Amino acid sequence: MRSVALLSLSLLLLACPVRDDATGEAKRVSEASEKGGEADPADKKAEPAKPATTPPPTGPRVEVTNLAQRGGQRTFCFAGPGPLDSEPNRDLSELCKQARGVVRRCEGTTCTSVWQADHWREGLDALIVSLDRDANGTIDERDGVGRLHVAAWSSGAVLATRDLPAALASDPRLANAKLQITTMELVAPYLPDTPSEGVVIPPEVEYAFVYRHGKTPDDDCSKSYEKGPWLSVAPRCSTSTQCFDYDYSYEPALAFVTRRGSRSGAEIGHCNIMSAVTKLGLDNLQRGVEAVAEHVPRYADGRAGGRPHDRH
């Protein structure tokens, strides 16, 4: 009798649906699953198709980002000495990537918004092409007025003030162009070959914002540079350019906000000045106006710099 009862119970289990704990759905136990084999294909649910993935781009390329609708503003930034991942070059890149129409160099999934001496002409070519809206090979009145905004640190300011205007003047695509250099933001500009001379601001620049330190801190990194320390002197501006020349060393005890905490004016030197300018320089670079007065150092002649708070 016991054997008959067990056989009847087994037959009942095979015939009855079993409730799945995960889904709450009823399903019938198959003989294959009882024997430890594969489940019946009819019992399997079809898996949703995985979306196709686009492989990441490879190789170096140039991009223009943060473009305003029909806007003609382009931003171009020149790195200083050392690798692009050095602190001052990273600080400059952080400033520039926030600006409209910034030209950047990418490789794979990594991009930088600053250009070294070996590659900046490649970026300039892409900038000019991006302004050619009708793709006729030249920039003319049909493309509208282009506005160029430039930022540079250290020896990169030499490229910005000397080599960039020469490259623009000699490019045949710009022979009939209305490409205006609206702003130049130059941080600790330095001429290693002629250190006693200040950079010459091109007369075609409308606004120039120059940030310097008149004294060198004891621990300044530029002391290890060739002909160091690197100490900027006053820029030379023409009457057609409105120049703002700031000196962090003028108030040595005053604390200034930087990307790495506060530093006194006496502590700001060639390699950490970019960290301070990044915190306040976007208005200079993008809008061509001074930063709010409470954040900027005095002018090199001792007068208070900066603009009052915006009323709105």
C-alpha cells in the first residue's frame, strides 16, 4: 500500500502546476528538469535584444564644442611648458572648456581644450573650417562676423600674441574675412628669449586681460626652468586695445581663492597663478568684461581692479 501511495503522489506532482517564486507565474515541471537535464526550449523566455553600441572613436581628431545657435564665437587656448596634465595646463583647460565655441583636441574618449606648440596649427585649421558655413573654402560676408577669444598661460602667451596673428594674416581663406580677436586672456606671459621685454598685444585685439605676479615666491616652480625664475613684466598695448594689467604680488597678505584653496598674494607664482585665474577668468574670456572686484588683484599701478556686482 505504501508503494502505491508514493507512486500516486509522484504522478500528482508531475500533473500539477508549480508556482515560480521569482515571477509568480504557474509553470509545469518537465521530465527533463526532474532528471537534471536542459529545460524545454518552450519553457524559456526570450531575452530582450541588446541595443547596438557604437565603438568609441579612435585616433586624434579636432572638435568644436559649446556652440551657440548661429554663433560665430570661437575660443582657442595655448598651453604653457610641461605636459598637458600638469596642474597649470589642467587649470587652463578647465577654464577654456566652459567657454563658447572652444576648439579642443581629442584622442579616443579623452579631450583637452588647450593646445601645445606642436599641434596648435592643426586646431586653428579646424577653427577656420568651422566658420565657413557655406563650405566654399573661404570666410567672407556670407559666413557672418567671426569673433575669436584666446587664453594662454606662460610661454603659450608668446604663441597667442606673436604667432597666432601672423598665422591668421597669412591664411588665404581669411583674405576677405571679418574675424575679430575680441579678447585675449594672458596669464603670467613670459618670453624666455627676451625676458626683460613684455609681450606685445596685437593691435587687432579689442580687450586684453593680463594676470602677473611682480615678485617670485621662494618655492616657485619656475626656478627650475631654463633661465628661471620666470617673472612677467608689463605687457605692451597699443591705443586700439583696452588693457587690464593685474598683479597678485601687490597685496602680499590678501588671500585669493584658487582651485586648491586660498593663497596669499605673496604665495602666488608662475605655476599656481593659473589656479587663481581659472576661478574668475571666464567673464574675461567669454564676455570681454572684468571679473567682480572682490575677486581680482589690483592693477599693476596699484589701483583697485574689477567691476562692481551686476545689478541683476
